[in-house]
Amino acid sequence: MKGDLRILIRGAGELASATAHELYRAGFRRILMLERPYPKAVRRRVCFSEAVFDGVKHIQGVTARRARDVAQADFINRLGDVALSVMPLEDALERWHPDVFIEAAMLHSNWGLTKDLAPLVIALGPGYTAGENCHAVVDTHRGPAVGAVLEDTGEHVIDEPPATIMGYSDERVLKAARDGVFFTQNQIGDEVEGGQRIGMVVSVYSAEDYRRGVPVDGSYAVKARISGVIRGLLRNGVPVSKGDKIGDVDPRGKTADLDHISDKARRVAEGVHEALLGLLAEQDSEVSLGKERAG
């Protein structure tokens, strides 16, 4: 049964990729992930979103390949890999007919998710309420309850600050100050010093802006606020909006987790797996009960 279920995952960032990895390793092999044309994942070494650019991405023994359409997605699944596409959500829902929909884009607010999108709908919080706009919510808030399956409500699941490492929290994170396109020559794993430039955001100024006389804020440098190792970084040439996360710096220096799914992401993925198994069990019970009543 596991191998026959069509699982559609919206998003291919860190938590979505960990979820796909967990479910694939558990025997769910018909997986299609949806990502935007310019992914904004920063921990790219552990994100299947990289397949958008490179066509393929390997993460700890699991491979995702980019699919042009649902037919190619089915072909990739038959080959034994996870499929990833930038097709619109509406097309995937209409043409691929998922049995399970997992909302893992981490938008932190409900964009219109409903339980009608698929027979089983699971959301990674915050922003969703189990029993209302989905069948289950998985807690993504760092702490002892991370990965917990919330059976009734996810309203208490809130945004959280970056993890504190060696006393640094917000200082670790690099964010876009204005809209533009991010350019960098640095790579994840590079050592940097506090104040060192790691990239530029070039402002986008259209011909229409010029005709309207819209003032230009100009380009600006993105600088590390602390010394350490680049743990996450947007890909070169990706458009950004004000407030977008561009990267993060680990003050501990070189660590072994740059190419490994984090403990938090793994626990969230295990929570999604638990939620899915629980919902499938409930579904089977309802079917069995219906058969008994019919008999």
C-alpha cells in the first residue's frame, strides 16, 4: 500500500526535503515535490530544491530529479527516485491526483489550504489548524515538542527566532534589506570574518520605474555579522524580497552537519510520518466499519 500512495509535497526546502527523505526511506516511493522556479532555501546541501537548477539532487542516499510534467514525474518514480517540479499546484492536483498532500512551504500563514485538496492533508506549522484546514499539523517549533502531531489545533505554533549557538541567535542570520537579485562568489562551508562581505543584492529597476521616476535605493553589500562558517546561503542569482533570509553563519566553525539533515528537520519529518500512519490507520478503520455496517 505504501508504494501505491501518491504523496504531493509543496516545498522542497530543508523541512520539506527531510520529510520526503523520511517517507522515501519508509517505503513511500511515489513522491512529487513542488518548488518555485527560484528556490529560496539556504541550507542547499540538504535541500532537494537544488534539482530545480541542476536537474538532480542527492541527499544521504535519496535522489530527487526534476520533472517537466506529471507523466515524467511518474516515470521518475518508477525509476526509484523522488520527482520534483516547478509546475503550478493546480496542475499537480488536477493531473496527478495525490492521495496525500503535505504543506511544507513554511509560509507561516494559511494561503488557502483546505482539507479538500486531497483525501489526507498534513501541514507543517505555524499557520494551520488541524481539523479545520487540514487533517493534522506537525509542530515545527524548536524544543521538546518539535515534531509532535497536533491532533486538534496548531494555533499555538508560532514563528521562532534562529537557534542560539555560542550565544549568537539573530546575529547569525543574513536577510535582504531591500528587493533585488542576490549575487555571491562564496559557498556553503566557507570561513568568514565578522564584517566580511559575502555577496551583493542588486536592485531591480525596470523601464517602467524609470518612466515613472521611481527613486532607486541602489545595490548594497551583504556582510557577515559574526565570524564562523557559512552554514546556509542562497544560490547565486536568486531574486530576493525585503526580509528574505539570505544565509546564516555558524560561529562554531567547521561542523559535520553541512551535508546532513539536521536533528530538528529529522524530528519534524518523523512527526509527518507518524501523522500519516495515524491518518491511514483511521482511514482503514472507517472503511472496515463501513463494510461491517453494510454487511
